[in-house]
Amino acid sequence: MVEKTVVLIKPDGMEKHIVGEIITRFEKVGLSVIGLKMVQLTQSILDVWYSHHKDKPFFPDVCRHMMLTPVVAIILSGEGAIQKVFDICGPTDPADATPGTIRKDFGESKPKNVVHRSDSVEAAEKEIGLLFTKDELFI
């Protein structure tokens, strides 16, 4: 099934100057970029984005980190996009990721793991709606 999913290149990824490298990894497996822009995340966006973590002790630190610099927001489309993106990114903790995944190759820790990725079709729809208008999607 053709799916849409979101990837954010987080502030630690932006500081490493690896935006092109990350996009290339997705394109090499046949995923298409259908939306792309830089965004300065705000607390109000992150309150909705990470609403499932709002009561956890790490929530303020996650928000601070995500607002350090603008991020690159990417919408990818393709057959089985959510699973393909998971496979390319690797698990949240770079220590658990396999070599060749983005998080293993570039991540430092769970909070500084270079990328965010949608974990479901529902999450992708919510995240797309928070960052993109219909006019910014090129299908």
C-alpha cells in the first residue's frame, strides 16, 4: 500500500550537516519526497506532536532540544513507506540500531538520534497536518 510518512531532521542532525545524506538514503529505496521545508518548531506544535509524552519527566528536555534550531520536515511517499523509513532510521536508541541505519551512523543517544519518523499512518496524518498545508504537498 502506498503510504505517506514524516521525517524530521532534528537539531542534532542539522548541526552535523547531513540533510542531503539522509534524503539520499530514502530516495535510494524508491521513496519520493512530496513535501520538504525548514520549520522552527514551537511549544504549541510540540504539545500536540508529543501529546503522548506530555506527562513524562523528559518532555521539557525533548521540547527544548527540538526548538534549538529549525528542523527539516520531509514528507515521503511510497509503497510501505512507514516500514521502509523505520528500517532506514533504525530504532530510537542508536545503541540498539544496526550499522548502516541513520541512527547508528549519526546518532549519539536516544534524545540525539538525528531523526524523528512517524510510527503509524495515523501519526503521519497528524504530523503532516501540523506542519504542511495541502498546497505544500506535491503528489
